[in-house]
Amino acid sequence: AQSVTQLGSHVSVSEGALVLLRCNYSSSVPPYLFWYVQYPNQGLQLLLKYTSAATLVKGINGFEAEFKKSETSFHLTKPSAHMSDAAEYFCAVSDPGTGNQFYFGTGTSLTVIP
Amino acid sequence: NAGVTQTPKFRVLKTGQSMTLLCAQDMNHEYMYWYRQDPGMGLRLIHYSVGEGTTAKGEVPDGYNVSRLKKQNFLLGLESAAPSQTSVYFCASSYLLGGVSYEQYFGPGTRLTVT
């Protein structure tokens, strides 16, 4: 089965600074990788997805992620943080080997300091 | 197009009581999932369904039952609620792309407290 690790359960950045949220998946290459965002008291919303078409994936709200097979990573970045980016972020992978279950990381809470 | 809806949004139960959470999707998705979210533990899969009339256990199925009698609905039941089941429950649905489950669409969640 796939597994996903998110390093850093809490990340704080200043407004305007680079946002970097880390995600590593297990060694077998997953078909699809995802980043979701969750605002307080809401469900999860898709930020972006990797589908093997391109290693650099652009998503909504200025976020992007790069798939690096050699590092088994799919880190999320944004050049300049906004106050509205404060939320919980989840990395996920789908695994057809286990009945198409999704596996989520434990999440990273992003705080943006004014 | 409402997407994925969940009812109720909030519920308080006493230990030993039962309840059913309803999830409905109008996107004709084959796959549906129930997760629970607890602080510091991310989302954990309770049960899922790969089609009408089929269900399967996820990571934390104990104490829960599910049914998928109609393609658009996925019900999660708690027969005898316990305080350990206090959590936020999310339903999700997805479709297949190339035989693989593609992105999930999530409902707004149900906040359940068991006293």
C-alpha cells in the first residue's frame, strides 16, 4: 500500500515570503498525487494534481508542486504567501493496488504572519 | 449541481445511541468514501464503496457499518456510539480515469460529539 509523509505539522511564514510544504510518498510510483487545502470548519478542496503529464503542476491560488521521482517527493510551493493562505494542507495519493483507496498525509497547518 | 452533500452537519449523541449519516452525490461517481478526521491524525478511511451494492473496509472500520443501496447515496451507521467516535466525518466521491480512482470531491463534513 502507498504511504504519504508530510514533514512539519506546523509551518509559519511571513506574509510575502515563500511557502514550502513538504510531501514524500512511498517508493512505488503512484499514478496520481494530490494536494488538498482545508479552511477552518470546511471540507477539503483540491489545490492541484499530478497525473504524469508534467512534473511541474500548477494549481489554484498561485500554488504549484513538482514531482521528483528520484526524491519520491511532491512538495507544494507558493512564491509569496497571503494571509488568506492560512489553512491546513494535505498531500494524498491514490492507489489502485488497494482498491483505489486514497492515502492522506497527516496534514500541515500553515500560519501566515502579517 | 450540488456536488457532495452530508446530513446532518452537527450531532450530539449519548453513549450507546445509534445514528446514520447520509452522504449524497450528484456527479454519477462510482466510488464513495467515508473518512474521520481527528486532530494530528489526518484523514483515516472508515469504509468505501466501489459501486452500488458493494462496500469494503478501510483503515478504521470497527464500530461502523455502511450501505450503498443507490449509486448516489452512501450511508454510515453507528450502532452503539462511543466517546472514541467523537470526530468530524467526511464523505467523498471519485470517478475512475484509466482504471484508477481520480480526484476526490469532499462533502462539508459532519461534526459528531458522543458524550
